[in-house]
Amino acid sequence: MPELYFEDFKAGDVFDLGTHAMTRERVLSFAREFDPQPFHTDEAAAATSIYGGLIASGWHTCAVFMRLFVDRLLGRCASLGSPGVDELRWLKPVRPGDVLRARYTVLAAEPHPRRADRGTLRSLAEVFNQDGALVMTVRAANLIAKRNPPAA
Amino acid sequence: MPELYFEDFKAGDVFDLGTHAMTRERVLSFAREFDPQPFHTDEAAAATSIYGGLIASGWHTCAVFMRLFVDRLLGRCASLGSPGVDELRWLKPVRPGDVLRARYTVLAAEPHPRRADRGTLRSLAEVFNQDGALVMTVRAANLIAKRNPPAA
């Protein structure tokens, strides 16, 4: 059973989502499956690229953020899925060996305009590396069920 | 060597990126690693959810789109990476067995304001299922090197 419902969130709430270490093996294998550009998949080619070495696919960083979000917060919520992302920025390269930390801030908690049983959390997710540099931001929306929806 | 450079693109160019079949095995394994919500990872829980059955993580759909984009287009380009996504919409559930088709449309080809050796392609990517229903859209940017940059 979920612990957290739409009513439990308000603008300004901030959640630390913990950390994830990016291994060279998984950076390479993710990119080989989903984003086989040389600066993601080939050490030698990456070394001579503008990035100066292997970098993780931005979609890998998104997926890792999602895991942290589900483990630390969304998995405890009455989640009904997401309509999408309003802005996603890859600000700095993520490299093998980086330890990423994510933070989730509620920007707005809006009752759904048509469905009385749910609301939308609008959020800013920030992902930092071990040096405290901001590597990715995601402004997204999540649909969350209400604990006590009004009677139909 | 890349075949395609910034100069080769203009607003209105459309590219068919081909198809990818979403297998139940990979839908489950991707979600178990990156998005372990019950409607992505647990057949029984998914059946009683608002989705009525297993659906793919939206990030899995993004990753699959990226693979089609790299295989059919970006992998032939002088790609310098991406600053991010301006809008991402998950419009309909993607289910195991779905065969996704992607299309990439150039919305604008803009010389970089500061770096004379590259430009930005702004694009709309659309992902359809086997019934022709639009399941995801991504408005993103990609940095592409120029074939003939002006002398410094």
C-alpha cells in the first residue's frame, strides 16, 4: 500500500534521493544498446572527441535518476504515471566512476482539472556529480492519486 | 567519417527512423533496473492498475527512440552531443509486443551563436505504435559540426 498521496505534497518540499555510482561497464553496455555514438561506446574514439573521454548517454543519466526517484520517493507514492517532461538539460558530461546524487523539489501540487481522484506534482529534479557540479536538470510532472478523493 | 554535417539539414526535413519491437522480457528487465513501479514490473499488479496490464517505462521508450535515431540518422552525422530536451510527452502506454516506429522532423537549423564550427538542429521526434497511434513526442536539440566552418 502507498504511504504517500497527493495531499502529502506541497510546493517547496525537497527530497534527497541518494546516490548512484556510474560504472564503466554499465555506461558502455547501456550506450551499446541504446545510444551507440562513439563518445559513449568507444574509449579510443571518445579520447579524441570534444569530450576527451567516455561519457554516459544522457538517457542513461535519466534512467539512473528515475531509479533513485522510485527507490527513495515515487515507489512510496500512489503513482499513476507521468504525462511527460517539460524541460530536460544535460549540463555537464557524466563519466564512468562518477557518483551521482539526485534531489527532487516540488514546484507545484495541482489538483487535476478533470479527474477529482488525482493531482499533478510538478517538479524540478537536479542531478549532481561527486564534485557538486550540476550535471542534469529535469522539470517533469507526475500524477499521484488522492488519499481522500471527493465523493463522485 | 561522418556523411552528414550541419549544412545538410534544413527546417522541414523528415526522416523515417524505422521500427523496434518491444519485447516483454526487455520491458520487464529495463523497468526492474531503472523504473521499478508495479505497472512496469509486475504482471499481476499491472493488470489491476489503471493501465490494465504491463506498460513500458517511458524512459525505455526514450532509449529505444534514441537507438533508432542513432542507427538511422545521428550515427551518420557529425554529432557533438545534445544540450537537452525542450518537451517530452508520453501520450499513450507502450505495451509488450508493440512495434514502435519513429519519425524525426527538423524544426530549425540554427548556427551556434558563439561557436562558428557547429550548429543546432531543433527537432520533433514522433513515436507511433503498430496501430499508428502517437505514443511519444520529443522536442530536442542536437549539436552538429559544420563541414566547412569559417576560418577562425
